[in-house]
Amino acid sequence: MDAKTENAITDSPAFAESWNEPQQSALSQAELDKLTDDLIAALKTVYDPEIPVDIYELGLIYKVDVSDDKDVVIDMTLTAPGCPVAGEMPGWVEGAVMKVEGIKSAHVNLVFDPPWDQSRMSDEAKLALNMF
């Protein structure tokens, strides 16, 4: 099995470099690949209300773990610890993930280590914000 997505979605530069070592999965590689694409698409529907870029491209998603039972646990951060939607955004992310077919549960952990900075943004996000 390819080390790309065994139980963790790690194929995007938007994710931090510190994901877990891949482990064997009961899900097939094709299933993991489709789930990866569907979860990324779901994450891209959630926007920071103050920035016109989705949270995935902003680099706010640090880790996504998917269990063999399709329970999803996400570690994410915010652009600033005092973000006015800090209490609401985890629920928005959980709601978006739960729309993915086959997902049984979703839980979001807000983390602030490492702190977010603009270097975590994708080129797409930087382009959208005229940061080149």
C-alpha cells in the first residue's frame, strides 16, 4: 500500500509536515484516495469569514486522521488565537466533513502549536490574496 494516505490525508502542501507515520488500513487504496478527494473538497467549502480563501488553502488544516470505521479526527488551527469565530469554526468543519458519504463521525481539535503563519498558505491562496 502506498504511504500517501494510509489513515491520514497528507498529500497537500497545505498540511503541516508533522503528520503521523502511516499505518496499515482495512480500507483499500482506491477507497482512501476517493475519501481523500472528498474530504479535501469538503474542507474547501469552509471559509474564514474575514479572509476570502478556504481553510484548506489557508493551511489551517494540520492533520486529518481517518479510522478504518471512517471516523475522522482533524487537527486545525486558526489564523490567530483570538479569532472571533474560534468557537464556531470547529462545528463548521465537522458539519462539512459529515456531508462526505460514508463518514460516521467527525471531531475537530483546535491546536495552536505550531502557530499558523502565512508560509502555510498554498500558492492558490497567496494568489487569491495578491500576496506574490
